[in-house]
Amino acid sequence: AFLSQYPSPMEKHVMAVETVEEKTDSSTGIIYRRRIATCQNVIPEILRKVTAWRSPVNILKVPDIYLEEESWLNMQKRNMAMRTHCLTWTEYASLSEESVFRESLENPGWTDFTQKGRISVTGAGFLNFVLEAFAQSFLKQGVKKGIKIMETLLEEQCG
């Protein structure tokens, strides 16, 4: 029902995803999953170099970034909620995203999708704004790509 092999042509920055917890609530039937994704560091080399001179340890120069994703799938109500946050750079940056997929009230054959994200960078002085702007731009592109991937997967499975 979703991408199971990484890296994938559909999502080339994701190197691996490991399910670390999965359980089903016997009273509600809600399936909870917690996964850790290993992603390529997509911060441009120029930003890594510029921030290196501001700190004795260049925290941006890491090959991989780790994300934790939690999801709650409710088949009875036909919805799924997801919450993702970055596990890398937590002392300097906060990146989080929340998404909800639910059956449309207008048409049960449609899916309503809502998403919101938060980005905050500290400790890089005047570069905080530059790093936040880069992260915002990258996440906006990711939203568009994520919708396209979901549409492709649904088309493959449902016709």
C-alpha cells in the first residue's frame, strides 16, 4: 500500500525506512505505526560551508538525516493521521509536519488532504533565516511530490 523499497525512483532522498513499533488497538481497530526514516542530507554544500566557520563543529555536515513518523490508520472512519519530526539537529532546529487523509464529505470517492508544518532554526545567528527559508522551500516541494506519489500509488492500486 506504500513504498516499501528504498531508495525509490519516486522518493530518491529516502534511503531507508524501518518500522520500530506497530500495534492495533483492539477496541477501536486503529493501527498505530512508528517508523524511522533515513534520508540524504539535502542541505546545499554552500550552506554547510558557510555555517562551518560559525561553529567549531559543523553540525550540518552529516551524510544522513533521521525522521520519526507516527501514523494512525482508522479503517472504520476511513482516515489516516500522520505526524513527522526531525530527529537530527534537535538542539538547533525543529521541523515537524502533520497530515490528515480523510474521506471527503462532498464525495466519498474523493480524499481530503490537509497538512501543516513548522520550522524553527536557532543558534546560527543571521543564518537562521536562510536555513529556515531553505527548509520551507524544500518542504513545499516535498508536499507537491508527496501528493503526486500518493495519487500514483492510489491509481496503481485502485485504477
